[in-house]
Amino acid sequence: MAQKIRTDGGVLRVTLPPGQAPLPKDGEKNVLITSALPYCNNVPHLGNIIGSILSADVFSRYSRTRNRRTLYICGTDEYGTATETQALKEGITPRELCDKYHVLHKQTYEWFDIGFDHFGRTSTPLHSEISQSIYLNLGKNGLLEKQEKEQTYCEGCPKFLADRFVEGTCPHCGYEDARGDQCDGCSRTLDAIELINPRCLVDKTHKVTTRTSSHMYLKLNEIQPKTEEWIKQSWKTGKWSPNAVINSDGEIIDARLKKGLTPTPLTRDLKWGVPVPVDGEDNDGMRGKVLYVWVIRCTHWIPEYTANYTLEWRQWWFNPKNVELYQFMGKDNVYFHTVYWPSVQIGDGRDWTKLHHISPTEYLNYEGGKFSKSRNRGVFGPAAKDTGIPASVWRYYLLSTRPETADSMFHGPNVHSFGNFVNRALKFVSSQYDSVIPDSGDAPGPYSPNDPLDSEFITSVNALLKDYIDAMDAVKIRLGLQTVMLISMRGNSYLQSAGLNKALIASNPQRCAQVISRAINLIYTLSALIHPFMPATSDAILAQLNAPARTVPDILSNDILAGHTIGTPEHLFKKIEENMAEVWRIKFGGDDANKQSSPAVATPDPLKAHPGNSKSKKKAAPVPASDKPRSPEALALEAKIGEQGQTVRELKGKTPKTPELEAEIKTAVDVLKSLKAQLETALNTS
């Protein structure tokens, strides 16, 4: 089929796809992306996927649509007590457990179209070598000290209990199932001996006491001044997300930093892990111990790239002038990536590529509670595939409810009518022009915003393109997706207002050719905009257009030219049965799903899209959902509500609470209420 595509002006995508990442280049924007390592001790659930891996994948794909040199790496987190604990439960060795779940994780992410450049494992010899070299450098720089401290000990096992082999009540918030290293209730890091009523996970009837053990401690207190200086500089240049350790005013708010960091243990009494490097005589008494798992996690990303590119990994990891590091994770890991690991890098002494931008998410809940394998609540990776719903649909829904600034509630997948505009325009070309793009009279290149007939359409699309790029550059992923939907809605309304039909061909063939040509070029632009979120859908659009992958443009332009032959139009999405919402609720809602529905939010119709379902702990009554598709006005209002809600949260987080600040908060809240009222009106009248 004949292709007539404009190729100048950076239209075509030239960046290599995932798995073929190039090395960084001086003078260009080089993007290094990592996501939190999934524990290799169970099945991944959708909260894991949206919290880090899928979000990182979206930004990686977006960077490639901007022709930026991009590298995205991840892998399974295989060391640590979580693995040992699960291996005990399943009656197999930690290695056997990791071999089993690594395959399952890899298959799940492949089905979700996650485009890693490399997805590896922490349990590799090269990984151990790099982790040990950091430990040795910290020692050479005088930042390690040996301490003897009380440690939890199980008299029934009998052995010292590593952090995650012990649970108890958190001394700070009273959460009863706090782990020995961190509390899921308040996210504070803990020392296991702080727990109230500690219990051994191997056998809860065992008596847990304390005994003295020797370990090497990292002097975080000596590194803290340099760490704080780095945090303030990186926060400013990288525009960190607001739910980090520093607020929008540049004030460090993390309780541990404000109180003052203290030396933290860098070794553990475990068998499964990276051995502590010792000299022949072992004067420090560290033989048989392993390195703290967070050192292993953070060094994981380095050898995985080394494994593919030998010594060239240094061009990414020791190149802070030319490489920007973006990291994606859940909110409970923020401390480790903004305080702990940067402190280790500073203490190591080498010129590391450090964090540029951090994008943490809040929790994704399911039908009123956290995802829980033991309680049978939530959708887990393999089960998503079994529903028969395409991966693109799951990606769309997860990203449209991405919990960026507050915990979000997952209900069930649903698809907006994104495909209507694409299908309508392509079918018109197929049926009325024998699949060949007619001559519109437009010159190749950008459309004029002063066009005599379509100036409003062109100007509004260009404004939305700027909104999209601004949102994605700032890693506001959910807002970026909402903007894509606004642009597709704008395309639908353009065809409607222009009166595209057979009658227009007869009465004004030149205008009809112009309208359909401009619509096709908007679809070409949409193929790039939707690619980060739904790559398979983007590929399907390109196949139907019979066009190569393009970049994200700054403005709308005429790139698919007259005489170009399109492919075969097809529906992008299959219809989802309307009664599936109840099926999903029963199947994935937990052991008590049949007893009652979630009282806060009714299960939505899976055929309708509901972007921006972020829920804060204190929220206004939800705006009634309309049974009709969202209008462009409603979608725009939803996007504004999300942004204004974030403004309110940031203002409320400021201190001290001066009269001027209180007045500013009141004004911002009033604006938010007004926007919600406008949205309710738009939904009820559309």
C-alpha cells in the first residue's frame, strides 16, 4: 500500500524501542528510569503494577515518543527476610521460591505490555560484587562503625530474628501488624526491638526475647548535612512530587531528618543474601553475615545494565551532567530513595548519577480495603489476564485512577469511547475514498492557527497538546491521559460540527476532503499520545493508518499526505459485557464480597470511563456519575478538579498557619467546590 508521509521536522520516531536502549549522548536529554523492585515471594497485584512498574513504563514510552535516549530497568527483589519467610511457608528453599516467582512476574509484566529494557534479578554474582564494593568504599571513607546492640532472638527457632521474621505492635501509631523494619500503618522505619508484644513469624507460640549481636553501622549522621544539601538542590531542579520528604516551599518535612539521622545497621544475621566482604582474619567479626537488603535493592539497577553492555554501564550511572534519573515507587519507599540511598552514594565518594525526579504513588485499594492475598481481596496479575479483558483496557483503567496524591480505589476495568473517533474517520476514508487520503489543499507541515474555517479547532488542539506535554514532562501521568481523552473528544466534536457525511462530499467536496484529512492527521497525533498508556492500541491505530510510528508533536500538522493509502479499519476495543461489574466484585472483592457492597462508592458500569477517582481520607460527597459518555467540558472540569485538589492539599500542608495562609486555603477550597458544582451540572445536563 502506498505511503505518503512527511518525514522532515522530526515527525518520525527514531529512538530505539524497549530492549534496544542506546547509550547516553552528551548534549542531549538522556533519561534513566527505575521502578521499585517487586518482591519475588508472591503474585504481583494491580497495586504493585500501577504503583511503580506501569507508571515507569508510561514515562519510559513517553520519553521515547519525544526521541529521547531512554533506559528502563527493573527486576525481582530476591534477597531479604520476606523471601525467607515465604520460602518457609511453602516448604522450599529461597532460591527455589525466587526461581518460581521470577518467571511468574516476568510473564505477568509481559502480558501487561511493560517495556523493560532489561528485567533481571538481584541474586547474581555481579550484583554481589558491586554491592560489596560500596560497602568497602564506605569503610575506607571512615563511615562504618561496629556496634553491639540488642536484637530480637527467638528461643524456639533458636536464632536471631531478622526484621521481617518478627511482627508486633508499632510503638508510634499502635498498628498491630507492624513489621520489624517498617510499619505499614504509619510508614515509619523501625528497629525490631522497638515492637510491642513481638512475635516470631515462624511460630507465633515461640518466645521472643533479645540478645546482643555485633553489626556494622553506617554513620548517616555524618553524611546528613550533605544529604540535605543535595535534597534541596535535586528537589528544585527535578520538580519532585509533593508526597516526598520536602514540601512545596522547599522545607524538609521528613521526621527522621528533622530529628537527626542516627547510625543505621548495614549488616544482618541472615543466610540468604549478599555476604559481607571480610578480610582473612575477620577482625570485625562480620563473617557469616549479609548486607542490608536496601543496599542490595538500590545497587540492583546497576549490574542489570552491566550484564548487557559490559563496562559501559558507567556512562549511565556515573554521568550526572548528562543523565537524568527518574524513579517510580509507592509512598512507603520514598525515604529510602530520597534519604537513605543518596546518603550511601554520597558516602561511597564516587560521582554517581543521583535522583533527578521521584514519582511516588499513594495506595491503590480495592472495594474498601487494601489488596490482600490472604483475604482474597483484589485483582492479582495472572487473574487480570483470565478475565478476557485486553491488557490495553487494564492499563487504561489503572492509569486513569493512578493514586498520585491520595489513596485511590480500584473498582473494575472500563473503557472510554476513545475508539469512536478513530473508527468513524477511517471508515469514512475506506468507504468514500477507496482508502486513499483525498487532496485537502493543505501544504505539508503545521496547520495555521489562523485558518479561515478551522482556526478554533486547530488552536484548541494545539493548546491541549501543550497541556499534554507539560503534564507528562512533570510526570503527571493521570492528567496526561485525561488530556489525550480531551483531544479525542475534540476530534469527535470537530467531525460533528463540520457535518462530515456523504452529503458534504456532494455539496462541498473540497471542504469534505479538508475535514477528513485533518481528522486523519489528528488520529496520527493521537497514535503517539496514547502510545505511553496503551501501546497495543497505538500499534493498532498505526496499522489501520498504514503509517510508521511518529513523535509527540508540539502542534498539529499535516503529515499524512494526499494519495496515502490507509489500512483496514477495525474497532479498537471489543465490547465488555455490562454485567461483568458484578462478576468482578464477587470474584475479586474478598471473602465477604457477597455480604455487602462497598458503602462509599457504587460499582461503576465497566463501559464508562471515570478518570480521576482519587480518594482522600476526608472527601466531599462524590459527584453523581452520569450514565452518558463524558463531554469535553466534563472531562476538562475533571482535570481541573484534580489539579485544584492538589493545590488545596499543598496549601493545607504549609506551616505556620498564618491568617493570610488560612484565607488563601479558603479561597482555594471555594474554587474547588465551584468546579465540582460545575461538573455535577455538566454531567446531569450532557
